Amino acid sequence: MLVLTPTYPPDTGAASIRVSEIVKKFSEYGQIYNLKILVFNPQVKDASSVNHWIKISKNIEILRFKPIFPYSFHKLQFINPFTLLEWMIALLKIKDYHPDLIFSTAPPPHPVISGYVYSKIKKSKHLVDIRDNWSASMNEFLNTQPFFVKYPFKLWNYFLTFIFILSCKHAALISCVHEALKVKSQKLPVIIVPNGINIQELLTVKSTFDRDSVLRKFNIKFNNSTKFLIYTGDLSTPYYSPEIVLDAMQKLILSGLDIRYIILGDGIQKEKIAMLAEEKGIKENIHLLGRKTHPEVLELLLASDVAVFSQIKNDTQTQAKYAFSVKIYEYIACERPILMIANDSAIISHIITENNLGISLNWDAVERSDSLKNALLNILENYTRYSQNVSAYYKNNLTEFDRATGLNELSTEVFKILK
């Protein structure tokens, strides 16, 4: 089996977690003797050479393809033709490998399109996993751009979306996080694999967790009064804005509160956040830790106080109305109150508000003076109550948080295809 993905541990974020759990499940099947993972993300600068595979377990090998074009060529990589071209080149580099199955993930669309082409050449069966509606997200972002940028790129986005849907329609099997993401006219099986967590992994991390030791391990300064915000996820896309709370943090720090912000993940936004923090004079309070292993991510979540999550303004992604992201599952499972910035239609906004798991603000509220500062202060001043609510919600909905159910169904269908 060949897996095509833009991210894989130690990369952080929803995509990395999801694909690693799927790969782990596939690797447990005795009939898959060799499982190769091709990873390409042009916004990660430390990719290894394409010349050799690295064995990471008994039957799993991984190869991180190094970009040919300069880093600057891959802006807006979801619809970037250079990124698609490099995916095709990466597959040419491994043309001697003849997999029975090709499993590709989206977003971005490039692994799925490339996987479809490669499956036709190799006469392999093609499987697709779809996490979110990347095309709608990109259109929303382009709507904020100048005329001469917006319309040419939107036309290209429509074309790329057409090719992506065509690739999906020829897949032997599709999995996605929610019914709303099913590809139109797809007649073949679609398996729903909701986002969730690896409960056993979390229990293992909790069993040896010590807050002070974790913070010292990552050289984070703290004292008994220090409060920690945390954001985990992708910093390579414009759809999330972890920096949205920096202004509120600055005001609270100036008022005398000791607040620090742990940000996990890598990508082009990392430099932007560092510059903003320096401009606001709070550089020492921001900890941009980059990519961490998933157990380390869980440790840092457990060591923090408030989890931060924001969705793009006027986000029209269908799944946002129905599905949780992986980071939200993890925030709740680690019993962290949540400061959320999202549209009122997002399901997680309703969940947070109805169950008092933190505070959810829409973008109109955020744009009003001091609303974020007051929301954050509210959570910190009423921390025990919010934390208890999150803990109760997690315990009452434990089965919905376990990713294993969907993975078992997916693996069963994949193994049927292999027979």
C-alpha cells in the first residue's frame, strides 16, 4: 500500500493525527506486508532527501520529499500548480514501486489528484480520505483579496475542484469526517470516520503526567500564578488565526496578569506571529514550539489552562456546521476550557455555549473593543466551573470521542477490497 499525505508525525495538527491513526490500523492487518508513506509539504523546510525510504516500524516506511522549487513558490499551496507539479514529480521518483492500493488524503487536493493518476498508470485501486471542504475555504479566503488576485485564482480553484471531484468519483472507496462531505454523484462506498481521539494514548500520557516537569522540559518559564493559553495545529494555512488573542493578551499582561501562550505547529504563520508578538512587546510570553510528537502535544495541553481555536471569518465550510475538528476533541478530552472564535453556525460554537465549556464569540463580537480580553478574563476568573463542565461533558460523551469505531469500519472495507 502507498499512502500519499502532506503531513505525518512528528508533524502536528488534525491531518497528521488522523492519517497516522489510519496507517496504524492498516498496518495491523496481516495481509499488508509493505506500507509506504510519501509525505510532501513544501512549507516544511527540513524535509529529507527523496533518495531513500526510512523504516519506522516492521512494515512501514516513510519518505519525506524535499521541494524542488524554492519555498516562496508554494504560497497558497492548496491551489498552487507548482505544488501539484511537485507531487507528480515525487511519484515519478518512486515509479518502480507497484502498490496494490493507493490511499491519498485531502486537503490539499494534490495527493488525491496525483494518486488517481498514479493508480491509473500502475493499475492500482485508489482510496481517498477527505477531512474538510478545502475548495470552499479557499474561495472564502480569495474573496478577501484584491480583484486582480481574486478572480484568476477562483477560476483556477474551480478547475482544480473539478479535477479533484473527478478523481474521487473513480476511487474504490472514500472516507470522510461527516456525511456532508460526501462527493456528489459518488456511487461507491463512503465510510464516515469522525474526528476523535486515541483514548488509550491519552490515558497513557495522563498516567505519568507532571505539569512542572513538562513545562521545564520545554524550557517554559512559569510560577504558581502563571496562566497558559495553548493552540495546537497547522500554521501553514490562512484559515486559522491563533494570533487573534495577542491583543487581548497584551492588555491583560499590562494589567498585571502573568499569561503565556504556547503555540504548537509549523508553517508560514509562525514568523507572522513572532513579529506581531515582538511589535506588541510580549515576545517573552509567546512560546512558538514548532512541531512536537503527539504525546508531547497532549502533555502540553494538560499543562495549559485555556485552549484557543478560531475559524475563518464567514467560513462556509459545510463540515464546520456538523463536525468537530481533531483539536477540539483533544481540548475537551484534556479538560481545557475553550476560547472559541467562529461563526454562529459552527457546531462547536453551539456545544461550547450550551454546555458552558468556555466562551464562543462570533466575529462581530471579536471586532468590538475588549470583547476577547473580557472573555479570556471571564474564563480565568471562573476557571474551576468551566473546567468541571468540560470534564463532565467529556465523560458523558466518551463513546463519541473514540476514533476507533470509525477506523474499524474503514479497515474492514479496505480489507474487503484487498481480497
